[in-house]
Amino acid sequence: MVASSYNVTLEINLMGANMAEDKIPWMCHICDHRSTFGEGIVCSECYKLTCNEHMTTATVLNTDTGLYELKKICVECQFRKTLNQ
Ligand SMILES: [Zn+2]
Ligand SMILES: [Zn+2]
């Protein structure tokens, strides 16, 4: 009797922990796409979460090393860069 009730309590606790983990949603700041599945990619320029579709890879000059690096930036930041050029 005692053992079975202990098991039930443990099961509920585990379920609660899983649900809490699933409840962390991320949202793409461009299309407002919300998802709790997987995780968004953080733009290396504006540090905002971006979905796969609005994330691009750009070649950015690192002024510290003088080398070009591949960076994942969102389409918004990429657009801003093309305007500045
Ligand atoms: Zn998006
Ligand atoms: Zn960005």
C-alpha cells in the first residue's frame, strides 16, 4: 500500500517536471512564429531569437583578428548591413 502510493507521487512529479520544460516557448522576432519545439537560433548581431527560415549565414569581418568569419545573423540585421554598405 505504502509503496504504491509513493510510486504515484513520484510519477506526478516527473510529469510536472516534463511539462514545465515544455512550457519554455521561443518566438522568432521577425515572423512572430512561436514554438516550444526545439529552440530558436540566436542572431549574433541583435541576439534575438530567430527561426530557421529567417536566419542566414553571413561573412562578417572580425575587426579584432582581421579575418572573415561565418556568422549566423537574422534577415533583419542582414538587410541593415546591406543598407549601410
Ligand atoms: Zn521567422
Ligand atoms: Zn539580428
